[in-house]
Amino acid sequence: MITKDMIIGDILDNNPELAPHFLEMGMHCLGCPSARGETVEDACAVHGVDADEFIATLNEALN
């Protein structure tokens, strides 16, 4: 289960199939240092995305 406080780099290391969802939200530099150390909640704030909705999308994709 993905949570808002998880680091994006860790999520993608374990679930690379979720990368398209991050790209769709406007996060195009998934390998950059920010993505490697940023939480999902932080990235959503920067990209103007509702964190709760995005987390729901990620978890739905995993199921």
C-alpha cells in the first residue's frame, strides 16, 4: 500500500509500473534527485495534484 509519506524513489524502485502515473501528474524527471528523495505528498503539492486522489490512483493500480 502506498502512502503520502513514502519516498517516490522507493515506490518506483519497488513498483516501476507506476511510473506512468507520475508522468501523467506532470512529474517528468523521475530520476532527478528531487524525485529520489521527495515524498508523494510533497510532489503533489509542487505539481498541484490532490495527494489523496493520487494515492488512491496508485493503490488502485497496484490492485
